[in-house]
Amino acid sequence: MKRMKRTTRVCIILCDLEKKNESKSKRMAGLSVLIFYCYILIFISQEIQIAAYTLTPSQSMIDGQTILSQGETFELGFFSPSNSNNRYLGIWYKTIPTQTVVWVANRNSPLNGTSGVLKIDSIGNLVIVNQTESVLWSSNLSRTVANPIMEFLESGNIVLRNVKDGNSKNYMWQSFDYPGDTLLPGMKVGWNLRTGMDRKLTSWRSFQDPSDGDYTYGIDLNAYFESSIRNRSNKYYRSGPWNGIRWSGAPDLKPNPIFTFELIHNDDEIYYIYQLVDKSVIMRLVLLQTSTEGNLQRLTWVDKTNSWLRLVSIPRDRCDDYALCGVYSSCDVTNVAVCQCLKGFKPKSPTDWYGTDWSEGCERVVPVNCSNGEGFLKFTGVKLPDTTNSWVNISMNLEECRLKCLNNCSCMAYTNSDVTRGGRGCVMWFADLIDIRQLNEAGEDLYIRMAASELGEFEGDDVELPFFDLVTIKLATNNFSEENKLGQGGFGPVYKGELEGVKEIAVKRLSKNSVQGGKEFKNEVILISGLQHRNLVKLLGCCIQGEEKMLVYEYMPNKSLDSSIFDKKKSRLLDWQKRLEIILGIARGLLYLHHDSRLRIIHRDLKASNILLDSEMVPKISDFGMARMFGGDQMEANTRRVVGTYGYMAPEYAVDGHFSVKSDVFSFGVLVLEIISGKKNRGFCHPDHEHNLLGHAWRLWSEDRSMELVDESMSNSYVVQDVLRCIHVGLLCVQKGREERPTMSSVVLMLSSESVVLPKPQRPGFYVERSTSNKSPSNRDKESCISSSVTITMMEGR
Ligand SMILES: *[C@@H]1O[C@H](CO)[C@@H](O)[C@H](O)[C@H]1NC(C)=O
Ligand SMILES: *[C@@H]1O[C@H](CO)[C@@H](O)[C@H](O)[C@H]1NC(C)=O
Ligand SMILES: *[C@@H]1O[C@H](CO)[C@@H](O)[C@H](O)[C@H]1NC(C)=O
Ligand SMILES: *[C@@H]1O[C@H](CO)[C@@H](O)[C@H](O)[C@H]1NC(C)=O
Ligand SMILES: *[C@@H]1O[C@H](CO)[C@@H](O)[C@H](O)[C@H]1NC(C)=O
Ligand SMILES: *[C@@H]1O[C@H](CO)[C@@H](O)[C@H](O)[C@H]1NC(C)=O
Ligand SMILES: *[C@@H]1O[C@H](CO)[C@@H](O)[C@H](O)[C@H]1NC(C)=O
Ligand SMILES: *[C@@H]1O[C@H](CO)[C@@H](O)[C@H](O)[C@H]1NC(C)=O
Ligand SMILES: *[C@@H]1O[C@H](CO)[C@@H](O)[C@H](O)[C@H]1NC(C)=O
């Protein structure tokens, strides 16, 4: 209070001077000047701040004085809103020119006149009293505080504590527990579950009147937490439940460099909070009485323009109006008629509905009958419905959730309660579903109960492919850093990632110039996600955001097959038994793709670098079906677009663009010979001839010298009969004539059973390296021996 006293003293001296002058001679020249100065000083003294950020029981703050927060960002004092004569004790920003009040103590009990005093009373309460010492406002402590002190923290929080308490965070009372219309960084909105205290924002009645207005914003204590704005007791806007990252219905609440946000939930508390990353930013979330520009606004101060910039205002659009479309319907602002019944539902009252009164909502086309067996229909990209009658278990997975919901006839829908880590937890709804809106890529999945007869029509719920957020992927891959890059595939680079530091993943980032749109890509991925086999790499999910399309796979610690078999050191670790298991594994995986899966999938780019090895060296085919996804006319036998890798492509495919399961069989044959020999087909060099690996193997086979093909690093770990059989099968697969090649089911049979008699192989296709055909073996330059296993794409190779 030092600064204050000094100024007051100056004023008193001057005023004394004035009085003396007055008594000597009232007409003395210069008197009026002194009086003028005196008034000026009194006026200035009213603006003087108390420098200390504390108030003790021996001090008080009168109207006209103010107290600054610890770092002088905020100012506490009495004020009158514009066009009002009432006085209130409030907090505003010291650092900005426009007075912006963020908290008001006596909002519902204004002072008449400037007689207000802030002080600490006998039991340690912070109180506002008027001239006659009647208490207008009190912090209402339930018990006495010994050695009380009020501190005004830099966050804008006023706290009361025992000055002798060593723990400076031990607050007996804090203004942050009693928010007004503004949520400052670090302030909580939500519940203290122990005391039942509900911290919520309440709008001012008007700009002139800070008393409680009609709107409140707070957390709803449902099973699955959400926040809502209410107009008195009526729900007016619903944020949607917290999904582990953000509110389900707040797609604009994204991780950003300016502020962080979270929902904290434990036995004591449940609250939403945000914090500034850069403390110099001035930001507030304010709830207004007027809805013309959105009631709940996130604002930030811009020095340059000297004004508040609105970052977000809620409700954002018509679809944010609570329950606009009634039950079992979805709101989509991009439609002229924003409300649509969900698939399988029809308007309850068609006349009203088509007259754009949607409040009645929709009803089922076919009623559900639990005894008839039912299932769920998956809806994607939605803001989840009102969770008032919901039930949550955070440790159940989606399948457990589905079963639990299926077995309870009153369960209407379910989904993951948390979208992080590919989705987890279970939430179920036990009431009519209301207030759903379409958010597309920013939305979530919802599985809604349907009558059995309705399911066939829409292809059930057998697909549960998680969609990852781009932010999640960026975090996991260290923003696609070079260190995380595993390699470069034909369709783009592949990165290693860690989901929340737990699960290892491989992320394939597809080249931006892929011809497919997001929707086709999604459909294709959903088809492929249904494929499950021990020898196929598992697709964990995908990510589609703007131009970005990514596939997320399980991570394979032992890399791709080519890094093992073509490496002198590593190949020693691969004895015959391991190699045979790898060959068999690939054969089974390919058989599944060709025959056993729901779809017939032709891989089109089978090669050593597309075979990944897990920690137990089990081979997993990767990139399956990717090729199909990139041509416009993939399902036809002839394609104008050849996708594949030289050295693995069947002749009819490389030359004529004709592909079939048999072109995959050819590639498989090449792989078999490579695994046995430890040599690459493309770039294979031999001093005696200019054949490639296939030609070489064929030559040795015809001369009964097949065992010379065997990789030396296998030493003697093999059974000769088994090796010969494998080479034989390999040669059958790479035959020039497509018809002669066996199908994968025969291949698996031939490899696993010694009783099957193998036919004699015909000449292989492409057994001479085309690039070397005009040169003699002796002067072949080294370049032609350098292998290339990069997938190529050529438009009509002729
Ligand atoms: C406020 O004070 C003024 C003047 O002191 C008086 O005329 C007025 O009636 C008072 N109003 C209330 C509501 O007490
Ligand atoms: C002080 O407040 C009390 C209660 O509101 C009121 O009755 C009294 O008139 C006020 N005194 C002055 C001087 O404003
Ligand atoms: C304090 O308690 C009184 C009486 O119960 C109540 O009228 C008043 O609103 C309370 N003040 C605050 C700030 O909670
Ligand atoms: C708020 O609710 C009142 C009735 O309680 C209603 O008259 C008013 O129109 C509502 N305001 C808005 C913006 O919905
Ligand atoms: C439900 O299905 C069973 C078996 O088809 C039938 O007997 C029963 O009447 C159905 N109940 C309703 C409410 O439709
Ligand atoms: C939640 O699910 C887990 C796993 O199914 C189960 O062990 C646990 O008992 C469930 N908790 C509740 C409260 O139902
Ligand atoms: C279905 O769930 C509701 C709500 O949790 C519960 O009250 C009811 O007992 C359950 N019914 C059955 C058959 O489990
Ligand atoms: C991530 O990388 C992009 C471009 O590569 C860059 O614009 C962005 O700032 C980076 N973000 C972070 C958090 O490093
Ligand atoms: C395969 O991976 C596992 C686990 O990372 C490792 O222990 C093992 O040595 C690897 N095997 C080979 C042959 O690299």
C-alpha cells in the first residue's frame, strides 16, 4: 500500500495548503489553481493501485483503489458496467485498454454508490461492506481461518489462506471455484464430487448487468461426461461426450500450438480445463446472454487491432441447436433440409417433418424384436447422441461392448468410449437416441440396434476399422521424421510409430498423387480390413484427412524378408527349417488372398521386400490388395496400368498387362528360388551365362545339378529331398505358360505332402535379363548387375 499512502500524503499537504490559503485570504490569486491541483490529485489518487498483491486483516481496499495480481496482468477493484451506476467488485485485465471484466464478486448484490470496502473479517472471510458496515457479499467460509491473508495470483485467482501454513497452495477459498461468465486459463469448469460443488459459467443478464443471466455452461454428470449450455434448465447446446481427445461434437477443438485442453476425471473431481502454452497470450472463454453471435465464445486479444478476436463461437450453426431433429435422426448443415432420418428410420409425423418441423423425430421402419435375433448397423462420422441414459465401462473392448449391448433389449446403441489407441472402452445407450449430427471425418462411429431384416440390406457391422486422427499419427511418428522412416514403398514412404508410447505401428503414407478419392479409398480399406490371416500383415486402421491418406499396420520387428535373405550375415540365421516355414507361410497367405477370403485378391506386387517378418520370423504378406486400389479398372483381367516390380512380374503381365492369380503364382515362384538361393532374380550375375536366377535354376535343374543353387550360408541344415522339392515347385510356378502354372492350393499341397507327384516344369518365363541380352557375359558392365526392387508403375508398357 506504499504508493497509495505517498500520493495521499501529497494530496493532504496540498489540501491543507488550500485550507490555510482559504483562512488567510479567500481572494488570493492562484488559489483556484491550487484547488484545481488538489482535485486532480484526489482524482489521480483514486486510480492509484495498491502495489502489493495481498490484503491482510489490517488492510482494506476502498472504492477507487485497486490491487494488482502478482505479475500485474489483472486488476481487482470496484467498477460500474457501462450505462450503470451500480458498483461491483471485479477483476479485469490491467494490460489491455478496453476494460474487460472476467469475474465479479457481488454480481447479485450491487452497491449503490462508491461506499464499498473490501476487507477481511474477524473469522477470515473476504467481505464487501458498505458505509454502514452491512455485508453485501462474503466468501462464506464454513470455518474460521487462522492468520488469514488474501492473495491475488497472476492467473486471476483470488485466494484466501493461512499465512502461516507452509503450503502456499492450501486455499481456504478461491475465486476460481466461483466462476462468473468467464473461464480463464487454468480455471476449472465441472464438479467437485466430494463436496457436490458445481463450477459452471453463468452469463451476465446484460452488458449493463452482471447479475445471473439465463444461460449456464457446465459439465453434465452423466455416465459418459459431456458439457452443455442451458437456457435456464433447458438444454440448449450439447458438446457431445468427451472421447479421450475432445468433445465428440467439437471438431474444431484440436490440439494446437496456443492452448492445451483436457477433461480430468477422478474420484474427487470431474472438470474441463485449458492452459495457455505461451503465457503471454490473452485468452478467455466467455458465456454471453445474447445468442446472436454464439453464446459461448473463445476470444483472444490482438494488440495490433486493439480488439478481441473470436476464435470459436457456439452454437456454430443450426445443427448445434439441441435436439433440432428429434430422435433417431441426424442433422447435416450441408443439406437444404438439415434433418434426415437415420437409415432404417422414417419420420414419425411425415406432415410436420416435410413441413420442416422436425421435433417429432423418426421411428423405426421395422420394429426391433429381441426374440428374433438382431444386430447393429454402423453409422460413421457422427456426433454421438445425448448420453443422459448411458452406461460406460472403460475397460471393455468393442466386441465385449457389442455382446453386452446385444444381450440387453433396452440397449439401443454402443460404441467405444475413447477413440485413442485405435478405440477402447464401451459406452451403451438405454434411451431413444437424440441430437446426432453428421460430422463426417471429424465424427465417430456409432452402432445402432436394428431388426435382423434391416441388417442384410446394409451389410451388417462386421467392419470395425478404426480411423486415426492425423494429429495422433503425427505424434506417433514424430511428425514423419527421417529417423522414423522405415523405407520407401511403391506407394509412398513407410514410418515407424508408437501410439502413446505403447503400441508399435508402421504407417504407410500414400503419395498425394494417388488417383483415388477419400471415399473410394475408405471403401477399399474397409474391404481389406476384413481380411485376417496369420500370414497377412494386420491393418490396424487408416487415416484420411484432406489430401493425406495413410494406412496403419502392426509393426514387424524383423523387417522385410529381403533384408534377411540377401544379407550375408543375417542369412546365416536362416537355416533350412526357417526358410521352409517362410515359404509355406507365404504360400498359405497367398492362398487365403486368392481363394479363402471373401474377396478374391490378386496381390500384383509380391516380392521379398513385401514379405515382413514378425518377432518369431513368421512371414506376413504386406501391401495385399494395394495394387487393386490404385488402378481404375482393376477387376478386369487386362489393365492399362501395370503395377509391379521387374524380376517378379510374370511375362504376360509385364508385356500385355494381363494379370490373374497366376501372375501372383509366378512372383511366388521367384520368391521361392530367391529364398533357397539367397540371390536376387533381378540383377543376378553368373560368369558362365547371361541367364537370370530363373534361367540359372532352370539350367541347373535340367542338368540335375539343382543342389548347386542352394545358398551356402545354409550350410548343411537341410534335407536334400525337401530342397529339391521346393526348387521343383518354384520352377513350376515360374513357367512361361500361365496355364501350366499351378494354383496356390496345389502349391500348398505340393509343398506339404511328399506323396503328390510333381509334373515336369517347362521353360520359365523371362529367364534372360533383357538389359543384358546384347552383351556378352564377359564385358557386362556392373550396372546391369545392380538390382532394383522398386515397384514400378507404367502406363501401357508397350
Ligand atoms: C442510491 O443512492 C441514491 C443517492 O444516494 C438514492 O437517491 C437512491 O435512491 C439509492 N438507490 C437505491 C436503490 O438504494
Ligand atoms: C448498506 O447496505 C444495507 C443493506 O443492503 C442498506 O440497508 C444500507 O442502507 C446501506 N448503507 C448505505 C450507506 O448505503
Ligand atoms: C453467502 O451466504 C449467504 C447466506 O446463505 C448467501 O445469501 C450468499 O449468496 C452467499 N454468498 C456467496 C458468495 O456464496
Ligand atoms: C430460452 O428459454 C426461454 C424459456 O425458458 C425461451 O422463451 C427463450 O426463447 C429461450 N431462448 C433461446 C435463445 O432459445
Ligand atoms: C417377436 O418375434 C417372435 C418370434 O418370431 C413373435 O412370436 C413375437 O410375436 C414377436 N414380437 C413382437 C412384439 O413383434
Ligand atoms: C468392466 O468390464 C471389465 C471387462 O469386461 C469387467 O471385468 C468389469 O467388471 C466391468 N466393470 C463394470 C463396473 O461392469
Ligand atoms: C439392461 O440394462 C439396463 C440398464 O443398465 C438394466 O437396468 C437392465 O436390468 C438390463 N437388463 C438385462 C436383461 O440385463
Ligand atoms: C511437422 O512437419 C510439417 C511439415 O513437414 C511442418 O510444417 C510442421 O510445422 C511440423 N510440426 C511440428 C510440430 O514439428
Ligand atoms: C527377430 O526379432 C526378435 C525380436 O525383435 C529378435 O529377438 C530376433 O533376434 C530377430 N531374429 C532375427 C533372425 O533377426
